[in-house]
Amino acid sequence: MKHFFLSVLFLAATIVADAQTPLKLPALSPNAKISQDFSTSSIEISYSRPSMRGRKIFGDVVPFDKAWRTGANSPTKIKIGEELEIGGQKVKAGEYTLYATPGKTEWEIVLSNGTGSIGPEGYSKEFDVARFNIKPTITEKQCQTFTIQISDITFTACKLELEWERTKVVIPIVARNSDRIEESIDKVINHPAQLPYFQAASYYFESDKKIDLANSYVNKALEQDPKAFYIWYLKARIEKKLGNEAEAMAAAKKSMELAKGSANEREYMNNNQKIIDDINRSKPKKQVND
């Protein structure tokens, strides 16, 4: 009898514990978060991802010519860390709601300050921060689950892509950051406690501007760390872009020599060898007299 009573108590305790455990089931439209470094800050997106599940999406589940929360459940949120041009319009740093009004041949995209609204019924034009039109494209492959992604990232531009069913919308994003970055470089370069010459040289080289200044900075970086094979590799690339072939080859060979035995040996051997091969191919072949 005693054992029976203890078993009943154990069963009751188990039921109570189970009742207090929150029920977790698969979501039809699971939440997703994107955090992407871009320019000198980041872009963060929070949204829910509905799936087709055999349904016709645009023109049916998502009606044409009606504001859509750009996802499921709560409206999609986008947070930017600096002023950007989104869809050709300036948008200050901050958090916004991303609405879309799909059409058969054109979509209207809206960034709104109304971040507290629950669904499209809470949308109001008075909170608009940016509004622009984008033509969608038809994809060959069907996208079962609504997807937002950031692609084609450069120093100054990227693309915000919305894709579902066979429809894709690509929103251009541009950062007008050149002047601000150069001002920051000038301030830090001239600060006696911080000398980020390598970073500055890399920026100017990759931006394809002020290559002479990039060369000056990479030389100063080598003065600080003459055994850094990755700095010698950057110098080889800069010298090659300046047309200084002998200096480029010498820097590439130095990078290869210093990279030996490191975890990146193969990568830098291959990359520097490409520089040397490109220079050798560009040299005119000697003519042999008969």
C-alpha cells in the first residue's frame, strides 16, 4: 500500500511538472534574424518566414495592391546603423518597419516609423520614411519559404533581396561613406597611439583610389612589422596596380618566403605566384632572329 501511495505521488508530481513546461511545437512561419556587417556599421532584419505549403502566393495568399507586412505574424523590422540610401532614398540610422505592396508588374516598398503596429491593418502613410517602386523578376526555381537576404556586398553597396514562390525583388542599398571614412583614417593615422597603416592601405587599394597613398601606408605598415607576409602581399598588389612590376615581383617573393611554415602558406604561395605569373605574361616576348 505504501509503495502504491508513493507511485501515485510520483505520477502526480510528473504531471504537474509537465504542465508547467511550455509546449514547443514547430512554427508554420518560424522567426528569423539577419545581422550583416555593412559599410562601417550593420544591417539587422527580424522577420517571420511563411512557406507555400501548396498554396498560390502572390495574387492570392498575398493579395495584389494591398499593404503586406513582408512576412508573417508581426511586420518585418529592419535596423540600420548609419544613414543609407535604400531604393534611392536617404534613410537615417534607426529601426523601421518594412512594408510591401506587391503588384503584377511593380512593387511598392515602404519603410515606416510605425514599428509598434501588429499587422498591415496598422499601417499608416503618416509614418512613412521612404517609399519607392521596384520591378520584380520571375525566377526559374521556386522558393518554398519566404526569404530575405543581403547579397553582393561591397564597401559602398549591397542588395536587399525578397524572394518567395517564383518572385524576387531586389532593393539597392548604397552607403555614401567615402568622405567620412577618409576623415576617420586621417584622424587615426595622425594619432600617435594608433597607426593602422595596413587597414588604411587595404581600404584605398580595394576602393581603387589614392593608390599612391595606399603604397605610402603599406610601406609604413612594413616598417612596423617587416615580417608580416600578408602586408608584403598587399604591397605586391599595390605595386602591380601602379605598374611597378619589379617592385611587385620582389614583394610577392618576399611574401612567399615569409609565409613558409605558416597556416596560410598554401594560400599565400598561390596568390603571390599569380601576381608573378601575370607580370611574366604581360612582358613582351623576345624575338629570335633567323
